[in-house]
Amino acid sequence: MKIISRIISIVLFIVFFGFALQNKEIVDLQFFPGSTMAGPLVLFLLGFFLFGAILGVLAMTPSVFRHRRNASKTQKALTTIQKEQEAQRLAQSQAPQPDSIKNI
């Protein structure tokens, strides 16, 4: 599996490197009226891709923490249930204790 992932990584690197070599023209990026920025197209694409990836990770952060908290609560409840079941099994496996005998 490691070999397959490495091969896929190498192929993707070659494809993206070829894409970068073909798109090195200078482009103008206009943000607001009167403000422009000039630079290579591939750098703008890479920058916006990274910005989107970071924004996506930040958007997922609250749900990740919520799932971790729920998993922790579930794990604690499961541990409690397992301890109770073990105590019940232990109580059932012990021989019953005789009642005290009264001498008449």
C-alpha cells in the first residue's frame, strides 16, 4: 500500500509540476477598484488553493472537537457498563453463602 501511495504521489507531483511550468505567465489580479497585483498565474492558483484548504480546516474544527467530546463521553459510559457487567459476572460465579444456623 505504501508503494502505491508513493507512486500516486510521484505522478501527481509530475502532473502539477508540468502544470506550473506551462502556466508561468504574468497575470494581473484586481482586488478592488484601483488595486492590482501582478504575478505568475501558478503562484496565484497555489495561494488561493492553500487559502481554501486552511479555511476548510478551520471550518471543520468545531465539529471535530464536538465528535471527540462525544466519543470521550461514550467511552466513559462504555467503561462504566463493562465494569458493572464484570461485577455482575463475578457475583454470579461465586457460590451462594449459607445462612447462619440457629442452635435450638
